[in-house]
Amino acid sequence: MEAGYCLMVGGSAAAVQHCEPAFKSLAAANGYAHVGPSGAGHYVKMVHNGIEYAMLQAYAEGYEILHASQDFKLQLGQIAKLWNHGSVVRSWLNELAERAFARDDQLAGIRGYVEDSGEGRWTVEEAMRLNVPAPVITLSLLARFRSRQTESFGAKLIAALRHEFGGHAVQTK
């Protein structure tokens, strides 16, 4: 990585000081901090990744709305590039979206299956343990689970129940 990493380090002051030259050589400018005792670095990184889940989901939903527009044929790469210049939603993630859209504006060759590495789950579990509401991070984790289903049995049941109680139309295969 040409810009360096963001390092959240936990450990004793002596251990961190001993390793600090390596941390500073790997980290981006101002991208390294000793955040507390052993375990604190992983804890901070866990919550960082939970936030990342939510940010990714927000971009996904926004771009999906743009992609689904029936009134406008929008060039998502052009929009991503625009948003990377002076917009409040500019970010490295949106720069990556711009790059992905430059390769394929419709992302036609990519399956919408999203794995999770565990940190989002752990962040949600920790929020529940601490009685801290974290609905956006929680829903972004659940959206990843939904992405793994070819077809949701739960959605089928909702459609069937709506048909049963209200006569709502059901789509068949």
C-alpha cells in the first residue's frame, strides 16, 4: 500500500515503544496510535470494521437507487468521480467505487455475495453486551447475510402471508 496503513496498537508501553519504529514505517502519516493495553488495538479495529460495514452498505444502497432509476440512465462511474470532488460523501471507499465502475459501470461480472470477516459480528455482539444501540451497523451485517441467499425463504413467507390476509399479488416462478 503506497500510503501506508492505519495501525491501532495495543500493548504495554514498553512493548509498543520497542516496536514503534516498525509501526511508524508501516503506518500512513498520523496513521498510528498506541490506543491502550493488550487487546485495545484489536478492539478499536473491530469497531472500525463495524463502521466500515455500515459505510459500505450506505454506498451500496445509494448506488443501487441510482442504478435502478427508471427516469434516468445514469453513469455510475461519472457520479462516483463527481462525488470524489468536494462532496460530503467523498472518501477512499468512493474512490474505490469509481475505480470499480471504470472497469464495469454495471458491475455485470460480479455476483452480489458479500462475506463477513467476523469483526462486524463482534461489533454487534459488543454493542448488545454494552446495551448500546447500533442499528446501522447491525443492519449492514444482516444485509451481508441476505446477500448470500439465492432466494429468501422468509421473503417467500411474507409474500404468502400478505396474499392470505390481504389478497396481495404473489409472483410465481
